[in-house]
Amino acid sequence: MRYEFEILKLGNADSIIIRHYMDNLPYVVLIDAGNTSDWEKIKTHLHTYYDAYTIDLAICTHPDNDHMGGFFGLLEDKDITFLEFWLIDPAHHLDVDDIRRYRTEEGARKAIRRIFNKPTDDSKNLIDILLNNAVHTLTVISGHEHDLLPIKVVAPTEDYYGEVVKNMVADYNVHVYEEADTSIYDEAEEQSIDTAKHSIDSCNDDGSPYNQSSIVLLYEPENNKKILFTGDATCTSLIQMLNEYPEINNIDLLKVPHHGSKHNLSTTIIDTLKPKTSYISAKGSREHPSLAIVNYLSKYGNVYSTHKCTSFIHRANGISRPNTTSISPFKTKQ
């Protein structure tokens, strides 16, 4: 099985590209597309390194600008073709009270889908654009698997999403898309594993309903290879995932949720996953990544962060790319 995956360097924003070969045919998967201004970087990257403008599968983990924003530019670009798109359509979770509140089902659907509006232009809606462009769009929830590719949705559960979607709609235009933290990560600060554990486990879970709604993906490109892409998932959602899928443990790589915030992982989750490699998309502030998260993850493997190195690329079984260099861990396994 030939495959590669790449976690792009976009600061406090996420975009991941997978190229997976089946019968010698490459399938390109794009998980999230960074901020609104990042789409051109992603387009250039696809063309330069993948010689492709066709995205076989795109996945928007949740409707925050630093994950959703770039999709608007990519969808409006005539060079780019999307064949399939995954997200969670909140309109699939309407109940009788929602319809009564907005008088008609159509009115309720439009109101609840506004969480997918473009942050810089409220007149544009991601789901509307997908449907108008006739992109094959699926709403996915825990348990959904791709027909061909070894990619499975493992969170959130339908019941959990049904709870948080109402808070997302209520918080519309209230939550902050960009983190305001401007402090600088202190690399000189030392911290023991015990101190890191106490710091992490004394934190409250991430209260953002947008992050709580994050799609979590398990990618298993070959036997006994487990790669977990978590979006900005919260502890509650990840604990539910571990209860539903106890086989998700001793994983090969963890894309750390929410830029390494200590509100999105607990030591129980880390001790269960035991990631051999962890990778963080972060700008290098004091909160992103958290010193405690970096140190505790290093208990099990090397930790990388985009604020200290280039994009993280893993290639398997004969795939090569010219002009690449090895990157050093931000924190080596302790």
C-alpha cells in the first residue's frame, strides 16, 4: 500500500493532505483548509507537489474559520475540482421545536446552516456553495466509513452532536474565530511529567460548541497502522470515542487537537492513545502549544510543532519527493 500524508504549516490553522494509492491510482484527500486567506497556499501546494487540482475527498471537521475558511476560495476557483465532501450538516439534526421556532422547515434549515457561513462574508454559505456546485456532499457522524479509502469517522456521536449544535447556533457571531493569545512559548521553561499531568488534569474541558462538534478521523493505511486526525475535538468527545472504539490505542501518529491547548486533551486520553508521534499545528504562543501538553505527549514519543519546523510529511512504500529535508522534533521522547 503506497500512501503519504502531510500536515501543512499554517500557524494556528489546520490543513492536512493525504495521497493514497489504490491499484496504482492516487486518491487525494484534503482535511480542512486553514483560514480564509490560506486557500491559494493550498492550491499551489497541490499543484507543485501532487500535480493535481482534483480533490477526491474533502473533509471540513468543523465550522471555525481556521479549518473551514480556505474551502470558500478553493470552491470558487475554476481550476479546482471536488468530487466528494464530508461535513456534518446541522440541518439533519432539526427537531420539532426548531421548525416551530422558525415557522417552516426551510426557514429552520437556513437558520441552522448559518454556522457554515463564510466568516468574512455572511452572504456565502459553505453548504449552499457545495449544493449549487453539485459536489457530492455527505453529512457524516461516528461510524461512517469511506467506500474505498481506509478512513473512518470515529467522533462525534450523533447524540453528542445533537446537543452541541444548538449551542453553535445560539453562539453564532459571538464566538471568537482567532485566538487572541500573543505571548511567546517559553522553550527554556522546564517541567516534569508529574507537573504536566497536574496542569493538564486541573483544566476544564474546552467549552466551545464549535470545537465540540469536530469530526475525528481514523486513517489506517496499512495493517496495524493507526493515524488519528482530531480537528479541534474536546476531551468529552474523545473519551466517548475511546469508549466506543477501544481498539484505538497505541497509535502511530496523533494530530493534536486545537493547536496543543491543554483544554482538549486529558492525561487519561494520552495514556490510552500512547501516540508514537504527535504533531501540533500552532503559532508558538504560550497556550498554543501548551508546555504541559508537549511534555506529557513526549512521555510516549517525539512531538513536532509547525511553529518550529516545516510541514510534517510521512511517506510510505516508495513515494518520494525531491528537495525535502528531515525535521527535528520540537520535543524528543523522554
